[in-house]
Amino acid sequence: MPQLTHPLLHLALAPVCLVQGLAVRRRAARLPEAAGPRGGRVGTGPLLRLLILGDSSAAGVGVAHQDDALAGRLGHALAARFTVQWQLHARIGATTASTLQTMREIDAAPFDAAVIALGVNDVARQVPLKRWLAQQQALAELLRARFGLRRAYLSGVPPMGCFPLLPQPLRAVLGARAARFDTALAQAVRRQPALRYLPIPGAALDPALMAEDGFHPGPVIYRLWAEHLAEAICADFAAPGRARTAAAPPVS
């Protein structure tokens, strides 16, 4: 399938992609979110208050229990260095806008670090790129102002052009759009020290490692993804006097 970058080509393919998208949405919704607690405390060492936000991937769709999902794997990977007090807010179908609204409504509590995994549903729902970037920025600012966040780790937009569930030409169209979103996100946070963009690790991009639905991560991808995030978090928070020890702004 050739690169689909011309707007007129996208317009011509829109009716086909609409039909395919509706069919994919029905099939992709079959797997449930991972069972298990959405918060907890694990490990030994200095306290690290961790917030995990996102869509179905952050909610653990593709594995049976949170222990094998992103939150559980990330907590396990950090537990050797920190006492991790973690909380998960994620759900199937979540967009950046809906997550922003959720974080405006829940009770405020202090967090040191947040992992944000959003973008797939924004891409699929045709959210304009500039609006999505503004929403990502607004979410980061809200987390700093309301939750005292020190550092946000923005996970890259997955390569939807590799998702086995998606038929052509929908796969090529969404793949091209996801790539644009991912590149723009990396560029947008480059000069913001409180934000860190982390691409999906290369070893986790193998379609054979995805869940049975061909759309969500499988257990190996969750493990590799969590280890990649944990490495970055440890680099920022493990050394004395770095991000974790800075004075946090007031929580309102």
C-alpha cells in the first residue's frame, strides 16, 4: 500500500474507511479491560507517587489482570528502587479530551510522575492535530497545577499502520495519521523539561506480540513498554536533588 499523504486521496477513501472503521470498532471492543485493582503500593525505598492515564492500552486490554498490564508491570519494574504508590485512570475509548475532563472532576491528590498513553482514539476519531496537541498541553498543565506533578512521560502514539486488525486502506490511512501525531508530539515537548516524550520501544512493535484481537498489546509488549518507561523514570527520580525532590506547587 503506497503512502497516503495527499488530502484528496484521504477524501476519496473516506467512505471505505468509514465502513471499515465501524466494523473494526465492533470487533476491537470484544476484549475487556484487565481485572484487578486500579491503585496500590509496592516496593521499598523512597516514595514515588505515580499516576497512569490513558485509553484501553493503559487499562490493560489484551491481558487478563492488571499485574500483567502496563500499571502492574511498571510498578514491578520500579519497585526495586522506590516505594511506588500508584493510581490508574484509564478506560476503553478514552481520548485526550475525555481524560482532561476526568482529571478536572476527580479529587486532587499529589503525584510526582505521570505516564500518559493517549492518541489512538484521537487519531481514529479524526481529532485535528492542532487541537490534540493543545489538549495534551492542557492536560500536562492541569496535572502540574492541580496535582503538583513534577514530570509527565508522554508515551508515543503506536504505529497503527502495523495493527493486524485494521484492513486496507484503513490501516494505511490511520497509520499515516498516527505517525504525524507521534512526530508532532515529540516536537511539541522537546523544549519543555517537565514533559518527556518516550517512543514505543522498537522490540514492542512486532505485530506477532499483540493481543489476539490484533489491536491491543499482548503481555510481552506490556512488559517491554513498562521497562522502557521505568528506565526513564529511574533516570529522573533516583538521583538525590533531581525532579522528585524539587518543591511541589500547592495542590488545590
